[in-house]
Amino acid sequence: MRGFIALAIGFVLAGGVAPLFLQPMGAFAQGNSSEIAGKDGAAAFTTAPAHTGGHALSNIVTDAYTIGAEDVLEITVWRNADLSKTVQVRPDGKFSLPVIRDVVAVGKTPSQLADEITRKLKEYVQNPVVAISVREVNSYNIFVLGEVVRPGKYPLKSKTTLLQGITIAGGFTPVAARNQVVIFRFTDNGSTMQTVTSSYDDIVLRGGITGNLELRAGDTIVVPSESMVVFPGQQQQ
């Protein structure tokens, strides 16, 4: 019976990861600065569709999106093609622009970054108007390790729960200690790491919905093997 329930849940979850996402925040219209200009001349950021095989994908993020390493940004300075660039955020969290050189992008929203670039450009350009487009979201990943069928790094492109993350990695192997799953997660300030444990049976059979937590970018899910786990009343071999 338990195997049947697990199979049914796995089937449902396999189709339960929906593509992102969110709503567009505006459009950058060249020649109409009154509509795009924001605080200190910075534009409300825009988003642009990525392309795969000639088909547009809806990679649209909100103004709450936090830029991460490897994200691709389009920096548009109105009526200034020399300062307008498409850049990829480096592993050190920065990218380079003409005149103002290195700019720290990681940890900022596109609107915050547009404000900062605007302030720096004011030393060189009269009344700059800057827009930030998130062209590619490459920094939102999770890592699934241990006793799953396909361990590895997976992009996090929608709201994804723990069970969905395990399903994306192919589900448990036969020797997985599925009730001893550990999630390693950075705290909000990113300075320390915390661990959270979860039990598959508690979530599925006992209604422990809180254990099916929503995953965050950077989470590492570890599924140990049964041989690695010592349960109460048992002695380690």
C-alpha cells in the first residue's frame, strides 16, 4: 500500500512543476523618457524574453528579484549606445561598464542597480536615464545530492517544493533514507548556513505539509543512504 501511495504521489509531482512565472513590470520605450524615468533618472527595470530555438520564453521577473552571479543583464542608457551593454555578472558579483568600470550587481534588485549606475554616470553624462533588463536568469539553482537517481545541479525557475526538487532529480534510490532528508541553506544575510531536516513519510502519510518546504536558490538537498543513518534503538554497525 505504501509503495502504491509513493508511486501515485511521484506521478502527480512529476507533472507538478510549472514553468515560471511572474508579471512584467514595464517596458523601456526609447524616445519617451517621461514614461520610463524614475528616481534620479533611473528607469523602472524591464525584462526581455530569452530565446531558445527561435521561440521566446517568458523569463520575466518582478522588481523584487535579486540579481545573482552568472545572470545576464542588458544595461540600456537612453540615447547613448556606447554606454549601453549586455553583460554577464561575474562569479565575483560584478560586471564592467565603460567609464564607471566595475559595478557590484549581486544582491541588488534591477531597480537598485539602475539607481546606482545613474548616480555614477551623472559625473560623465548629462541627465542619464538607465534601464536594466534581466535577459537570462542563471543564478537560481538547487543542488540535489546523495541517494537520488540523478544527483546534480538544477535550475530553480518556479516555486518548487522539497518533494518537487527530489522528483526533478529522479526520485529516491532503493537505499535512500527518505525520512532523513537534510537541506543546507544560507541564512538571509548569506553569512552562515543552517540545516533543516525533513521526512518523506511525515509529509505524504502523516500530513506534515510544513516539512515540504519551498526551496530557495542555493539550497543543497542531501538524501543519505539507510546505512549512514542510525535510528533510535539501533546500534551502528
